Amino acid sequence: MLGGLAVPGLVLIGIVALAPIVWLFWLSFRDADGMTLAHYARLLHPSYLITLGSTFELSLLVTIICILLGYPLALRHRPGTVPHRRAAAASCTIPNLDLAAGALLRVARLAATARAGKHVALRPRPHR
């Protein structure tokens, strides 16, 4: 049984998240003329089928890559198998590694621009 403190949160989630989803699902079967399946019939158009196919293809590829990279990493970092377990755990929990890589690339680009003798503005100058 749910505790009394969880009920207001669940009601809020129901109002904020679930009610709009249910309402949109109901509207997907409605048209100006009443009930219809025309919105779902449009999904069979070739352009939608191509988009859906490429979306599923990409998601399958990303899933396979994540499994191939993540499973060996998880096996490597399970307790008792890594000599420096804390360092290994820290290396897996570095947040936003892609943002850090992007920042390094931007810094390298700025340095290359500065070496070429071009003006480098790190912040846009205010208009006067």
C-alpha cells in the first residue's frame, strides 16, 4: 500500500504527465467530422515508412554499439577484478565527457586561429 505522502506526488504526476498523453491519444482519433482513423492511415505513406525504417535502423545500430562497448566495460569493472577499483569507477563516472571533448576542440581551433594571426574573440563584443 502506498504511503500517505506519495499520494499528492502521484496525483501531480497524473495531472502534469499522464492527462496530456491521454488527451492527445483521444484527439488522435478525432477529426472535424467526428471519429476517424485518417491520422493513422497517413502513417502508411512511403515518406513516413522510410523515416520510421531509418529511425529503427539507427536505434538498432546504436543499441548494438552500446552493448558491444558497455558489456565488456561492465565485466571489467565488476568488484574484485580491477586492481585500482576506485580509479576505474571514477573513470566511468566522469560527467559530460563529450562536452569536455567539444571544449577541447574549440580551444584547439581558437589556438590555431590565433597562430594564423587572425583576431580571436572569445566573447561577442557588445554593439554600441
